[in-house]
Amino acid sequence: MSEQGYFTEGNSAEVVISRNAEAKDARLAEVMAVITRHLHAAVKEIEPSQDEWMQAIRFLTATGHKSDDWRQEFILLSDVLGVSMLVDAINNRKPSGASESTVLGPFHVDGAPELPMGANICLDGKGEPMQVQGRILSTDGQPIAGAVIDVWQTNDDGFYDVQQKGIQPDFNLRGVFRTGADGRYHFWGAKPRFYPIPDDGPVGQLLVALGRHPYWPAHLHYIVKADGFAPLVTHIFDPDDDYIQSDAVFGVKESLMAKFHHVTDTDRIAAAGQPGPFYDVTHDFVLAPVG
Ligand code: BEZ
Ligand code: FE
């Protein structure tokens, strides 16, 4: 018997923690001790009825049943609880001046084509054209040559290509670009739209029950990598989006707002070789040195 004696309501957490005393993995023992302490404290504060506890078990069971190789309902749960962004923040503390990170999200795919600067990644021709450009810089303001930029975004209907296989062309609105000596990147896409995180499962039902919406404001995703620098996984957001103040997964950051300028001036339209008005977005990314 442990020093704490038999399990009681009062000593519950310490009895469970002491039962794990022989754990081989010290980190596992530490993690389980913290989780046990906080979980028991939460249960003592909530005092759930047996029915409420079963409801929680049913919710987690449904979350597991909804998950497969493609759909990860537990990550969505972590997202809407703010835990994904918290883990991201803890693991990506940046030096002053470096671009902030966000979550990868479920819609990145490896193997997008590497394209020349200025290429158009919008293969379905939908939506309003959008020019995106900027520089990849180090924290001392120098351009980074050879940086690899992987971008992906939704189409004008608010879906990624992988959500509409057979409807959108493969690799629609995805591309990989490599900077030259000036550190500049430049491509054309289509103005993205806000869209819901996948909400046809238990996490979507939870949001409804909590009076929350499932929307992410319009954004573009980036992964930026360069030798000698920490990889950056991030988004840029449209500050004029209806959901910019209340995104479902807590990913929006002030420093990641990028103005989406609507260009209607006929000279600029002609100079850009566009048939009509387009959006113009400029955003620089600053990479932190490794370590
Ligand atoms: C996204 O940015 O695509 C995303 C991020 C988290 C959850 C769902 C979607
Ligand atoms: Fe997204």
C-alpha cells in the first residue's frame, strides 16, 4: 500500500500518482502526474453527475469514431480548445522581429509543384485574381536567398483541392517557390474566402452547443524554410474579414494581418496584364536563425 493509503475523494490524485512510481520513463511519469492532478481538480470542481460523465465519454468516443487517416477530429478538438495554438506558441518562441507562427492545419499536402516566380497557382480560374508578393528576410533585415516557400489556399468556393477531389484540379492553389538573391517571392492566386473548419462531427456539435461559429477568416498558408533558419509555419489573414476577431481556432495574430488592396485603377490593371480589377497583397516574412 502506498503512503497515501486507500483511495478517497480527498487524496485521489496523490494515490493515483504514487501508483505510477515505478514508471520507466521519467517524462511520462511527470506528464501523467500533472494531468492526473489537474483532471482530478477539474472533476472535483465540476462534480459531474454519472450521466454527465457518460456524456463526456460518449463525446470522446464519437471523436475517435470520426477520426481516420484523413480526418483527425482530436486535432480539431485541440484546435477549438486553443491547445493547438498554445503548443505552437510554446514550441515557436521567436526572437524579436521574427515572423510569428500558427498551426499547420489539416490541408497541407507534400509534393506541390515548384514553380517560377510570378506563376499563377489558380488552376480552376475561379474568383478574383490576387497578386501576392514580399520578401524572405533574416532578423537583421538581409534578404535570404534559396528560401523555399510552400503556399496553399482555398478556392473561391472556400474549399481546398483535397476537399474536392475530381472537382478542382489537383494542386489547385498550391505551389512551391524558391527565392533568388533578392529574397523576393511573387505569385498569383485567387482571393481566398472565410470557410468553416470541418464541422460535421462531434467538435462541430460542441461549437453549436457553446454558441460558437466554426469559421476561419480568409487566409493563405505558408511554410518557409531556409538553411540556417528555423522553419516557419504560418498564415496571413485578411483584416477586413467578418470573422477576423473571432476565429474558431485562435490562430489569428495582429502581426499576420496583410492588407488585401483592391486594385481598380485601369493603368495598374493594364500594367499587371489583368483583364479587370484584382487584389494586391504584400507581406514579408522574417526567419529566426536556428537555435
Ligand atoms: C486551416 O487553416 O486550414 C485549418 C487550421 C486548423 C483547423 C482547421 C483548418
Ligand atoms: Fe486554411
